[in-house]
Amino acid sequence: MSPPLVSLRGVGKTFANGVTALDNVSLDLRAGGFLSLVGPSGCGKSTVLRLIAGLARPDRGEILWAETRPRIGFVFQDATLLPWANVFDNVRLPLRLAGQGARDSAAAVAEALRLVGLADFAAAYPRELSGGMKMRVSIARALVQRPHLLLMDEPFAALDEIARLRLNDDLLRLKAETGASVVFVTHSVYESAYLSDRIAVMSPRPGAIAAIIDVADDGPRTRDFRRAPAYLDACAAAADALRAHAGKAVA
Amino acid sequence: MSALVARFGPPLAALAALIAVWEAGVRLGGVAPYVLPAPSLVLATLIADWSVLSASLWVTLEITFAALALALVGGVGLALLIDGARWLGRGLLPIAVILQVTPVVAIAPILLVWLSPSSAVLVCAFLVAFFPILSNTAMGLASTDKSLLEMFRLYGAGRWRTLWLLRLPAALPDFLGGLRIGGGLALIGAIVGELAAGAAGQGSGLAFRISEAGYRANVPRMFAALLLISLTGLAMHAATSLVSHLALRRWHDSAVARDA
């Protein structure tokens, strides 16, 4: 088996206010894999993502990359679009910040917009779009540099159920088309079981990996997969792990 | 069309009614023009005295726009400085606050000790226009969305690109609010400063025309000069509002039609 794309080895993070966000987190991401981080609010899921993205540094342990750090695309919880820029310019932003001119990036932007189904909306402004469409723009922006690793921080948490289901399917298609590896943070066991091949369940305070659940390969991820034993088993296992490690929190 | 009538009809009608009542009251009540001139007389005076008044209008406009330009450069410049070098900003901000809270009428006579009357008036107008532009721009720069800042950091944007592509555009609505206030205040500062400085003779603005006409009991001319000041203020407000609207209409809630 090829070495993991990225490995976290005993990673810990303590915030300036003394709160230990993560304690001894070890985690491997296979190249081409889809890993979900599931856990209650405040368990440090987002911190893991920020550490991988390089937005924060671990205080303990290390993060090992297979070779050099791959190109990373990041999708935030909110769409985080520039309200004064149209869809084209928003998606182009990472290329622009990398020093590429508008003409040179036109093809890449068009391709990213096609991938998320917004090819006709290049001239629209964020305020003219629905929440789901804004999130699609945000995903297109993350894809425009053709990243090898896509980090997503509860991207669909604020969307209605229909938009969320659709985006789940689109995300799987995008992943297949681009071949990117994905780390996906969510607090929904159902979403994680549907999307990923591995689920890391996290326990809170300090955040740690409570269980790793492999989702068995049981045919294509379509509507029917939600009735497949592999999906149901993963849901049940993840829910059990969540409950077992919920800690003393009253909920 | 009906939308235009609905929007501009009531204020225009109210204004017309006020003028009509004023005119009728003065005529029917036989009020002397040195107490209250009728609107028609004010208009006639404005036309008859145009050569004197227009020269003064020009002086007032010049001071107002020069003061506003200086306030823009100084206000935005200092806001950027405060933003970039906190310790420097913390040192300079109290001075700006002291200048802001001290009434400009009280500063003007002191300025006259050092400066020519026209320069003193310019400094007065600058002082009142400067602060709202500074504080609004500084506030806009300080309130950039944290997730957007993080996103820029993720994509390796340096400090200047982040400023140019993210923080300045994000501060634009606040800055334009400061410009609207500052534009109005620059005119007020130019008028108040001139009254306080008592600038006279050649190169004097509309405020001097009002006090001069007052000494001569030329009340119609006082009103004519006042009318010009009001119209200048209106034009100023309309111009800054238009700039603001044009800059924000595509994206900012304040400039986007509610039903869109």
C-alpha cells in the first residue's frame, strides 16, 4: 500500500487561553481517500483541519506529508465570498493571489464553475445567489487550482436538506472527476457515512480520536447506498462511538 | 414615472407650499423687506447681486473642496497608519480626538494669529471634515471579516495584497459614509470658520457676505447668500451620495434596491 498522503502523529494543540483543543491525535489520510471527521461541537474537528491546512501549528507531535505538501483547497463553513466581486472573480481569487493574470486563468475558472454546475453564473454577484449556490462558488474557488487535497469545514451545515443532499452527490462526483483526496468535517454521522470511506469519530475536551470506522465498499454511492448494510453499519458504529465518548456533557 | 412622483412628489410639494405661504404672508401682511424678504425678492436679489455673490460662492467652494481633499488624504492616510502601526496610531489618535472635540469656532481666532484669514478658514474646514473620515475608515479597516482574512492567508496573500484586494474594498462602505459626513462638514467648517475668523474684503466667501449684508441691513442679500449656501450643501450631499451609490450598487445592502 502506498504511504499516506498526510499523517498526524500525536498532534496536540493548546490555545493561548490555556484550553487544550487537541490531545495526542494520530490520523492517516490515504491518497485519494475521503476521510470524515465527526464529533460534537467544540471537539477540535476544525482545529485538525486548520493544522493540516497550515493555518495553525501543532504544539506537540508532527504532521508528515508523503512528499512535499500538496496543493490544498479549503472550503470554509460559510461561503466567505467577496461581496464586491462577481462569481468569476471570486473563483479566480486563488489564482490571482498566486500571481496569475485574468486571461490566463479564464479556462481554469470556467472549468471549476462547470464542475459545480454554475457555468452560466460567472457574472452574478454573491448577493444574487442562494445559500447553496454560494457554497458551490466557494467549492469552485477551492477547486480552481486543481488541489490534490480538499479540506472542507462543515461546508453544508447551514444549508437546507435538499441543497445538502444535492451537494453531497455533487461532491462525490467532483471527487471522482478531480481525483482529489478529501478531509470533511461534519457533525452528521449520516453525511459522513454517505460520503467517506473512513470516519474518524472525535471525543471532546480535549479533542482526541475516539474511533476510526471504515465504511465498507458496497457499490456506488447513490440513493440506494443509504439502504445498504455498509452505510447502515457505519452510521450505527459512528453513532455508538459518539455516544460512548460524549464525556460528561449533558445533552 | 409613478415611482418618481411617489418619491419626489411629497418633498417638492411641501417645499412649494412653504414658499407659497411665505410669499403670500409677506405680501398680504405687508412685511417690510428688511424684516423678511419675500422669496421672489430673494431670487431677484440673487440675480441682481450675482457678480458679488458668485465670486464669494467660488471662494467658499474652493475652500470647501480643498478642505475635503486634505481631509480625505489626511483621514485615509492616518487610518492606514493606525492600521499598520498600532503604536503610532495609539499615539496620534488622542490628538485627533482633542482637535475633534474642541469647537472649531474657538480655534479659529488662535489660527488667525499665525495664518492669513483664508488659510485659517481652510484649516477650520479641514479640522471638522477630517475626523469622521478618519474614524469611519479606521473602523472599516478594523472590521474585515475574519474568515476572509484567513482565506487570504491560506492562499498565501501578503500584507499589501490583502490590504488592496480585501481590506480596502471591505472598508469602502464605511469610508463612503465618512465621506458623506465629511463633505457636509467641510462646507459647515468653511462657513463657521469664515464667520469666526472674520475674513473680509477681497477673497471673502459667502459667510462674510451674510455678515456684511447684515451690518448694512441688506436682508434680501443675506437671504440670497444663505440660499446659495443651502444649495451648495444640497449639491455636496447629492454628489457624495451619488459617488457612494455608484461604488456600492452592485453589492452592498445599503445601495441595493430592497425588492431586488
